[in-house]
Amino acid sequence: TFFGGFLAVSWSDVLQGTLMFFALVLVAAMGVFLAGGAGPALTALEARDAALLDPFIGTGAAPLGWIGIVSLLGWGLGYAGQPHILARFMAIRSAGEMTAARRIAMVWVVTVLLAAVLVGLTGILVLDQPLAGADSEKVFIYMATQLFHPVLAGICLLLVAALGILAIVPELGYEPDPETVMRENVAEGMASLRSNSR
């Protein structure tokens, strides 16, 4: 990133995103396969706890209130306004490429989020011991290490490292966020106006 700038950041994002895509889809597909397929998996989940398949039921089988629903909507609708996503769209060469970029982004995010949900649900069915507490958030790690050969599990676990890198790089200041770019552009524009007015 230090030598390659924004282009290097963009290419590393493509590689990390591709790794995430295939690792999540692979673990989700293996989970569905080991659960006996989509139909038997849904039947087994419903038999275990029907609330697992109801998107409007929260923890403890209590219905989601309006705060929960608004929070979910805000999280989903706010996705397009996240700084790291805006920075990628701002880097598009021309407005004509926006349609293709939007389609690629939406296919990627819908597939990855659906695969993540499938990993969580099938993990309930295929893991030897049920996960509880903080371990329930590690279902991807447990499934990858228990269901795959160590080499393939290692590749899947690179997903965890890729997510960590994606989360920390903007915090370390290696990647320009839109606010910083805008602030610098405004400052440069103001300095240019002052020098032209003299």
C-alpha cells in the first residue's frame, strides 16, 4: 500500500473480497451438503427451533420491536454510505462503468451475506458440539477447521485475516477515507483561490 497507493489498495481489496466470497460460499455449501440438502436442513432447523427461521423473532423467541426493525433497516440501507465502499465507487473511471460496478457490488454482498447466514444456520446442525456464548460467533472458524482438510481450512481461515486487514487498514491511515480526501481537496482549492486572488 505504501508504494502502490490507491491502485494497490484496490487490488488488495479485490483479492481479499474474492477470497471472502469463495471461502464463505464453500463453507456454506459444505454445511448445506452435510445437513442433507436445503430441504432437510430447513426441516431440521424448524424442528429444533422454529424461531430460527423467522426474521422478525429476536433473542429468546421474543418478537422484534420497532427499534429492532429500524436498526436492521438502518444497517442494511446504510451499507451504501459506508466510507470504504464510497471510496471504491469514487474511483470509477467513468459514469458509464457505474452500472456494472453497482451490479457486481450487489451480487457480491447479497451472496456473501446469504452464505454467512447459511454458515450460521447449518453450523447448528453439523457441528459436533453446539456453540454457546462468544463461541457462537466463531461458527465459520469451527466449521472450516472441522469439515475440511487442514490446507483448505487454512485457506478458509485466511478469510478471517482478510477481514481483520480490511477492518484495520483504514484505522491505521493507510487508506484515504472520503472525508480526508474531501478535506484535502477543499483545503487545496481554498489555497489555490487565495494565491489566484493576490
